[in-house]
Amino acid sequence: MTIRRNADLPPRLLRTQEAARFLGISIRTLEKHRTYGTGPTYRKIGGRVLYAVRDLEAWTAKGVRKSTRDKNASTIFPARPLTPEERGER
């Protein structure tokens, strides 16, 4: 028997409060990330903001490191406006 791992299910969508709890950050911090464009991808459906679990996991995966000197690791910036250098502009 083959087990299909949620292949037929739609992506699990979380509201801001649930997404913040999932990430272990405050609701306000997640809202700030959304405002500054530094946070995970989200969907706007009607007046609701929804996050797919896979998008939250992908966003946190950017911060995965093997050591403090890991040069291949990406940076998850704080919830604030980014400098031109941080945005990749010159």
C-alpha cells in the first residue's frame, strides 16, 4: 500500500496569529515583517491575511546554518526597513 503524504490536500493556511505562534514570534513582529517586506510570503484573500505553512517553513529555512561562519547562509533581517545594501542595491 502506498501512502500519499497530503498530496490531495490544499496547502494549510494560517491567519497571522497562528502563523506568529508557528514561527515563535509576536503578532506585531510578523505584521512589521509584512509591512517592510522582510517576512514570509503571504496571501491576501478578502480582508484576511493568510500564510501557507510551506511558505513559513521556506522563510525560516533561509536562516539555516551549520556554524557561525557559514558563508552560504542567507540572512533573515529584523522587522525594519532595509538599507539599499541589504536589499541588494548599489
